[in-house]
Amino acid sequence: MPEGLDPKLAHVVSQWPHDRPLNACRFDPLGRFVFCGSEDALVERFNLADGARTLFTGGHETWVISLASSRDGAQIISGGCDGKISWWNTIGDAAPPVRTIEAHKGWIRALDVSPDGTLLVSGGNDGRVCLWNIADGKLVRELSSHTRHVYSVAFHPQGKFVLSGDLIGVLKQSDIASGAEVRTFDAKPLHTYEGGQQVDFGGIRSIAVSPDGKWLAAGGLYKASNPLGSVHEPLVLLFNWETQKLERQQIAEGITGGVIWRLRWLADGSLMGLSSGGSGGILIFWKPDADKDYFRFGLPNLARDMDLHPDGLQVATAHYDKHVRITRLAAKTA
């Protein structure tokens, strides 16, 4: 476990501005940079050592809303609302993308890279879940598709399966080798249909498998009594991987308008979620054996994405107020 890890000692250590609101953020696996996607079709690199900024242009025509990194840290991969995926070299001066592909019809909501670093999975508003060859960007195969928007995708740590979650609470486990659906987890508590407003609301906004493979966490929202008025609260469903049983519904009471945008497991066994909405941006922490959260850390502004640094202590958050912020989950240093 990282020395000094203690979420209750969380504090913001750095923040850097962009020109437009930020949608996504990811650290590179070597821990040198944090990359962000924004509303101005750009990918931006921030050097963690000094905050130096580098803008990458030419890969997208509209908002960049999803990011992933190659396992060796050589490339960052971005997905946009234009349905395109672009590969960029991580180091060096600003340069055009290495490649750009037409991947989906509509928004690319989520990206993830396989544990062995050879495959990229993408999910989007067209309901498709696609596997791509990291090396050349060619389509390897399509996995079991969804009938509604795909909001989240993740490789299982063992590297044999892909998990994908959609708007109506369907969480699929698909076989990488064949593309076939293996089984489905019922995450319908994360979906609401409001008859009066005639809207489907919620969805599986994030998926995270615990490092030991025991738990599958799915995050989103519930208590959506007035979706268009943003009346809802964050919710995490915790499934037993082996049995598929829903073991817990982990809540964070009183966070009005809250949505879980991303989940990450910490080395101490805690589950960390980013919630943002009417109550602002909040990092929330749960233990897997408890229904209620044990700590909340308030962020300075609404946040849309979060990532955990390889050191297990630093957390990046991408904010609506055009800043990326770095929070340290440990005591302040002199």
C-alpha cells in the first residue's frame, strides 16, 4: 500500500487552467503527465512537475469526452462526440495525431486499454462496443451490442472479458476472443424512466473491478424523482463477481443532483467515486463491507471526470470551471 495513504487527509496540491470547460482526464502510466479533453476539441497535456501545458489539435471536430493511455505510456488515445478516436504521441512538442479513425456514430462515451496493452475497447451512443488493435487502429471485432447508449466500458483485470454498461442499467460481460455475451448483471437501480417527463435517466456511468477480482462496482444515480430538474443522488452497486449477486447498494445521502461519474479502487481496499452535480464536486469513499460512505472530500467546483495516479496517492479531476486539479490522499508535506 502507498505510504501515507489516508483519504481523510485529502487536499488539493495543484491546479492548472484551460480555455474551456474540461470533460475528461487521465494520467499517463509513468506518472509524468495528466491529459485532459475539453469542450474546444482539444487534448491538453499538463506536466505534473511544473504544470507546463501542451495543446494537441487536429484529431477532433467537437468535444473530447473520453481518454485512455497505452500501457507503456507512449500514446494517449482520445474519443470525441464526433465519433472519432485519435492516437497521440505522449512526449515531445505538439503534433498532429498519429492516426484518427471513424469509430462510432455519435458520441464515444468511454475507452479502456486491455491489461496486456494490445487492445482498445470503445463504447458509444450507437450502442456498439468495439475492440481495436492498439498498434494500427484496425477493428478487431464487435462485442455484444446494447439497445441504448453505452456509457462505460472496462476490461476485466484477467484480460479475458470486457464489461459494458448502458443507459437502462444493462451491464454485459463479453468474451474478448469470440465477442459473445457471457452473462449480464442487473444494474437497473441505476436507471429511471419518468413517465410524466417521458425520459430515460441515469445509466451505468462507471465500472470498476477490484484488484483481487472479487467485486464489480457500477456507479450512477438513483432517487431520480425529477430527472429534468436534477433531483437525484449518487449510487454505487456492488456485485459479487463469482455469484453475480448484488451485495450492496452503496449510498451517499444528501448529495442532491449527484451522479457517480467515475470509480477507482484504492490500495487500502476503499472504493473512491467522483460525484458531481447540484452539490458541487465531491470525492466519496466507501468500504466494501458498508452501505454508507465513510468520508467525503469537497472539490472547489463541479467535476466531470477523475483518475488515480500510478502512485496511488494523487487524484486528478477535470472541472467545469476550466481547471484540472490534483488532490493528494495523504498528509500535507512541509
